[in-house]
Amino acid sequence: MNKKTLSTFILLQACVCLLVLPGNAMVTQPSETCFLIPRSQTNAPGQNSITTPVGLHNPLQTHHESPYFTYFTHTPSLQSQASKGTNEGNDWSNSGGNAQRNGQSETTGPLSADLLWSGAKSSIISWLPVTEGNRLFVIRQAGWPGSVNDSPVIAMDLSTGAMLWEQHIPYHTNDWTTWIAGVKNGHVYASRSGNGASVDDNLYCLDSETGEILWVSMDLIDAGPYDGVVFAPDGDPVIASFTDIWRINAEDGQTVWHSARVGSVSGSCGGAIYEDAFYIADVTGGGHIIVRYDLTTGQELYASPVMPGFTLQNTPMVGPDGTIYLSRTQNNPAVDYFYAFTDTGTSFIEKWHHACAWTTFSEFAVAPDGDVYCILPGPRIGKIDSNGSVTAESELIGNPEYTYLSPHFAVDADGTVYFSNGGFSDGKLTVFTNDLISLWNVSVPNINIGGPVLGDEGTLLVCGTGTTMHAYRTPKPSINISVASDKTKITATVTNIGERNATNLSWIITVSGGIFGRVNVSTTGMIPVLAVTETVHVTTERLIIGLGRITITVCVTCDEGVSETKDASGHIFLFFLFGVH
């Protein structure tokens, strides 16, 4: 064997030995593959053939004047049917924020009036904004009570306030103003129905990215903006109106089921979802009842004991534990109570009721600790625990001689309470601690149902009339990462390009790959404070040994809830690193 052959043989032996060293042992992790499986289009009650379940009545007729008479005007892409990568807990999908309408958000809102942006297209009425990801959707109304191009659906960038698109819902003679039902899985829902259930129109489904009309519902609905809409787990909108409930297929606009009900006052008859139940509040002899419907079939199941009273203009909501709440009020202290019920699966049991103030078109909220917020006489905001005892009260939130309120709540993950009185000239947003100590407030004349809304990255949104629209967000760090090598080590350059210092910034560099996956090295560390514009360099500590292509992942996270990941690749020959980018 000559010297050249011998050298080559020794080098190959060395490489094989290095690849099986204990320090570079291969770590195997299970592979995960996600597939989007479209929902079956068969065997759903009332779907396609529109077979009506026992006890339900037949669907209504499609609006004959609609230029979109064909049920399915556009085939949605798989991306538009999926969630498009949004975190549902950070979205405000509908009235009340979520399917339970309990005002809870998984994001953390601002503790001070940190204005992110302000201003929007002018509107003569303030309507509900909804959010999905970094987009908000809202009606900005130019004319009243309804005409061609009077009330477009507007899409805006939640971080900048820039308008992304607008879409006009077709106007038919005697139609009402356009209203947004909600947004879910890349679909924005809107209609011109309502006006106290006196106007029938189709439900329109728009693509959230482009505003394109994807489909028009097969049946007419007569719900309106104060009824609101909630979404089933698969994204189907469930719509409760004065005498009707519909579940509409989110994929094509066909009616899944339709059921009858008897609301108290038209225009404020919405419902709430919890697991496989849909709850509404109906009128009955001597007062009102909570009624449970089967979410899958639309079948009416059973009702609660009667809550005495005459009129009702609030919707129920459901807590995370399944407790059903209703503020049953009519401006009569003898019968104005906030109720809590347990659903046993076969019946309702009243847990407690507490005297409360008269409210209409309200959206209440549940705190992260399970207590519920309502309006007590005074009026004051009250926090009530699971036993029906008041644990905290706010300062006065209105004039005792003028008791009308239309309250709307949002509660963030830390328990901060965002409250609108729904007022006109005295419209106001107030922010409270979990125990109802006032933090800050801002005047929002004619706020109506225009918030508060908590969206992505803790963005707080409120809308008024004119060009009034305010977005608030607590400044946060923003981390930029670049990856390089210095022959034998991986170096990550970490820069804070945000508006706030990053505290307790944890980092990890992971290097893996090589022939047979023998390279598996990680280095961790923590930076107490990374100031705004500051840059630090972090490196791997131990010697990396291997052969072939490698993958580098750098992850950082800080106490402010910001995390960032940077992936790179390169090559290794023995302990030399090259081609890292």
C-alpha cells in the first residue's frame, strides 16, 4: 500500500470513528405530518337535500334578486378553508369575542393608553370590528338607512391601520345596512338583513385576504348586528334571530339545519356555543328561559326554569366551565337579575341570581379566575364568584338618574378588564384591573357596539363615529437574529429592534444533521437585559464534530412574551464549519 492510499484509508477510518463518538450520538425524534382533510359533504342533517330534522320547519327562500343566485360562486382554496396560521385565542371572531361570547382573550392587552394608530374611513354609526391574525374587519357606514354602496366591508391592517380592501354587499330594494357577522378560518361573513328581523337577505362569505365573494347562502336570514353570530368548531356560522336559528355550512353556504324559536325582543336574540350545545334565551309564560339545542342536528332539547319578567334585550354567554349566564333585565328592580345556570346534560339547575342594573344589547365577560362581570345597581361593574357573592365593585360608571347602559366587555389573559358603556355623547372606554380599580379611560363618542376588541399581539381596538378608530398596543421588544460561523463555532447575532427592552432573554442554539444524523449539539444561555437597539453575539461552546450537511436553529424568548426563531444550514468536515447561511 503506497503512502497516498494509506493516508486516504486512515482519514476514512478517522471520519467513521468521529461519527460514532458518544458526544455526537444520534437523537431520533418522531416525524409529524399534518394533512388538511376537507369536511365531508354527506350525511349532515338538512345538507344538500335539505332534509329537515324532526320537529324543525323548512328552510326559507333564496333572495331572487341576488346576482349571486348560484350557491357556490367560487371554490375556496384549502388555505382559505384553514385557519391560515392564526392563533384563535388571539382573535376576536364575533360579538363577545368567541363562541361562548364570554369576552375572554388569550392575549395580553395594554395597561396604559399606548396609542398604536388612530383614524379610519368616516362612519355615521359605530359598528363591531372583528379580527383574525393581523387583519381587522368592520363596517364604516356612509349613509342611512340603506342604499347602494352605503356601508362597505372594510379590511385593515391591525398593526398599521392601513386599509387593505373594501367590498360592497349587493343592495336590494328595502335592504338594511350591511353588518359583519364575524370572521373565521379566512372567511368574513356579512349580510344586509336585520332591522329588528324585518329584513331578509342572504349571508355573504368573503375571502379575508382579498374581499372576494366566495359564496352566498342558500337561504335568507333576518338576524342583525345586535343579535350577533357564533361559530361551531368547524367554522360553521350559527345564527340566532327573533324566531329562527340557522347553521350554515362554512364551505358552500348551504343550510346544515334550521330551527324555530321565540325570542323576546327582535334584534337582540343571539346565542352562544359550548361543546355540543347551542344556547339561546326565549320568551315563555311568565318570563324567559334558557333553551339548549343540539349543535349538530338543531334539535331543541330542554329548557331552564322560568326567570320572571316581561322583556329581554340581552343574549346568554357561557363560562369556560360551562356555566350559562344571562342578564335578564327590563328596567324593573323587582325582576332585574343576573342568572347563572348549570347544564347537567338533561336539565338546567339554577346556581344563583343576583340583583343587577338594566342593560340592553350587552356583551358581558368572565375573568380568568372564573368570576363573572356584570352591571350592579348604581350603576357599577360587579365581579361575582361561583357562589353568587360580589367580590369586587367598580366606581360609578354612569349617572344614577340615567340608568340606561349597553355594556361591552373584553378581558385579557392577565385579567385586565376593558369596558365600554355603549354610550352616545358620553361614550367611553375604561380599563380596570382584575379587581375593578380604574387604570385609564378615553372618550369615544357614539361607541355603540364598536368595541372593546382584543386582537393579535394584545391590540385593543375601539371604534366611534366620524373617523374615530383607535388601536392601542403595549410596546414590545422585537428580536432580529442572524447566523454565521467562525470556522469551528456557530455564532448568532441577536439585536433588539423593538420599542422596549427585552428582559431575561433566553436563547438556545441547536446544531443537528451530518451523515447518519450523528451531529446533535445545543448551547443555551440567558441575557438579563437586551436594551433597545442593543446587539449581542452568542456562540456554541463545545467542539462540533461530524461530516456532511447540518441544520442550525436559534431560538430566543423573553419575559415580554416575544419569541423569535432563525433557521440556517451549512456543512461540516471533521470540526471545520463552512457555507453557513
